[in-house]
Amino acid sequence: MKLLHQPTLADSICDICTRKIKRVFFEQINTLLDRRSISTQIDKHYKKGKSALGKPSYDGLLLFKMCLLQTWYGLSDYEVEDSVNNRISFSYFCGLNIDQVAPDHSTVSRFRTAMTDAGAYEKLFKVINAQLESHQIIVKKGLIVDASVIDTPLRPKGKTTHKVTEDRSDQEISVKKEYADSVDKDGTWLKKRGKYDFGFKKHHITNNQGLVLGVLTTTASKNEIANLEDVLNTVNVDVPKDIPLKADKGYQSKKNTELLKKRNLKNHILKKAYKNRPLTYWEKKFNKLIGQTRFKVERTFGGIKRWFNGGEARYRGMGKMHTQNLMEALCYNLYRSPGIIASNHKN
């Protein structure tokens, strides 16, 4: 007979320490954010109204905080409802009293849909990033651009001929079969390093610390070399002139060189070798120097995947995928903020 694990003193101490760490983090976030301006932005797009029983509906800020918890802890709508009802630290963060019940999963889902349809998450991302910038957490001394593929479980099954785009290539194979209703038709196939992915692509522009300044969501087959301007347009405020933009060699093109010159940005895109024209000694030195900072955007993608179980589509359709990407980027920035503040104080 299998014996159930009996909690030990060590387990109890560990649980207490974990709750204490969470509570400290939540206090830091509540102190850091200007809740009034966030609520004002939410109220522009989410009309609370009244419930079927005539009672006032839940506050938009409460629902947004539940969305933050969802992203930080990789929770479904059902799980976040249960967690806010059963974890003191979670209900405290959401501003609920001990005798108050959390909104149910369907309310969270309707809130996310309403905010997505209104394009409100993009605006919230900009508002909160502006607050982080006012606290000197986000500093723009340089920009880094990169993209990452997001697989969706709602992919075609069975043998068929799919429309496939080679990564950073315009070659495609024609479609010979319609996808089933279970497939997310906003997703596309991408072949990268011999591996086939189906889904979407998120394009991040970060500062030199890897904090996300802008997010663009496209289908997986979208070639990032062609949409650098679209990524730059996602940055919420004016970018200082003459700061460098770093990117891997896949972004190297004459069009992008002219774009950066027009934007008054220094071109720190990695140099690319061509047939019968290998990299020079100084181009190799340049690439090595740029690589010492450029990797931080890859660390951002890795942090989101490791800390928040990100990197895979949770929703169907381009709109909700963009919401997921924005929330993950926002939660990443907030997650790192207390550490950056502590580091700034030391210096």
C-alpha cells in the first residue's frame, strides 16, 4: 500500500518562506504601480455594468491583477479562480478581504476577451512601461530586436501537404488541403533548422537590460527581416537619437540599413558573410562585441519560458495570442523590477 506523504517541519517552514517571498513581491508590485492610472485605462475599455442579480460587477483592476497572477504562475481561468480563493497572498494582492469571493473563471475569460477586442492590453502595456521608466527601471541607452516562434497545440494532424515557409526565405509549398475546424487557422507552418513549427511568432524590442519595450505578434511564417519597421513602431515613446540597435544577421538588409539611418539609430546589426565574401577580421570583432549585449533579448525569451511556462500558445487566434505575448512581456518587466531597483540603490 502506498503511504501518503506526511508534512514535515521542513515542509512547513518551506511553505511559510514561499508565502513570505510571494507576499513581499506582491507588496513591491502594489507599491510600484500607480493603480489609479491603470484603473482609468481599464475603465475606458471594460464596462462593468451589473451582474444578473443586480449587484455591481467586479472591478476591472481586480480582474487585471488576476490576469497578472495567471501569467506569473501559468494558471488557467479555473486555476486562478481557485488560487485567489484559497491563497491568502493571492487574495491580498487582488485587494480582496478574507470573506470576499474571487470572480469566477467565466468572468476572467469575458474580461480578457473584451479587453482584447478593444486593443486595451496594448495601451496598458504602454502605461505600465511609462511608470517603470519614471522609476528609472526602464532606461533606453540601446535597443535589441529579435523574434521567437510560439507553437500552438491547435495544429493540423495527419499527413497532408501544408504551406511551409523556410525561416528567412520566401519559398513556399502550395496548400492542397483545408484545415479542420479544430486547427487555429491564424497559425502557419515554419521550417527552421530542419524542424517544423506551426503557430505564431512574437517579435520583441528590448533595452540593453532585456526589458521589453514593444511587442509585435505575427504568424510563424512572417519573415522578420521585412518587418523591422513594424517592430520599431511598437515602442511606446520616442526613442532617443543616436542610440544603437542590435539584432542578429538575419535582419541585415539594405532596406533596414536605410531605415535605421532615417530613424537616427546606430546600425549594430551583426555583419553577415556572403558567397565568396567571408567576414573580415574587424567584422568578426564587431560581431563578437555586439554579441555581448545582443544575447539579452534571447535571455528574455528564455526567462518567459522558464519562469512563466511561456513559449506555447494558450489561446486561439491572432488577437488573443497578442494579448498573451503582451501579458508575458509585461509580467517579465514587473518580475525583474524589484531586483533592478535594488541594484540601482546599490550603485
